[in-house]
Amino acid sequence: MATIDARPLIAAGDEPFDLIMATVAALDEHEELVVLAPFEPVPLEGVLGAQGFSYEAVEIGVGDWQVTFRRQS
């Protein structure tokens, strides 16, 4: 499982999209990606959904979200 905590990047004014996409490209076939964000990353869910990933989004408190992406079989 790969995990990206995008919260400090976003807080610093950085865009984590390129890091997330590079991590996705490096995932093994059955490896999951977990993204932690200060909001539900709906656009990212759409992008990865279009690339064959399912996702589960859970609010983990104080507006933070944990989204787990899995390749659909």
C-alpha cells in the first residue's frame, strides 16, 4: 500500500496531483493507494475512476478525508 498525505503539501500552497499520479504509475497491480486530504478530493476520484480505480472515501475528522483507491478487477 502506498500512502500520500497531501495535507501538508496543500497547506504549503503546493499541488499534490503530479506526486499522486507518479505514485499511481508506480503501483503494483494489486497495490492500493491511500490519499489523506483536507477535503474530499472529488476531482481526483473522477480522474482515477476513469483510469479503472474504485475508491472509498471516509471523513476522518475536522474536515480531513482518507480515500483508498483500488484497481478494479
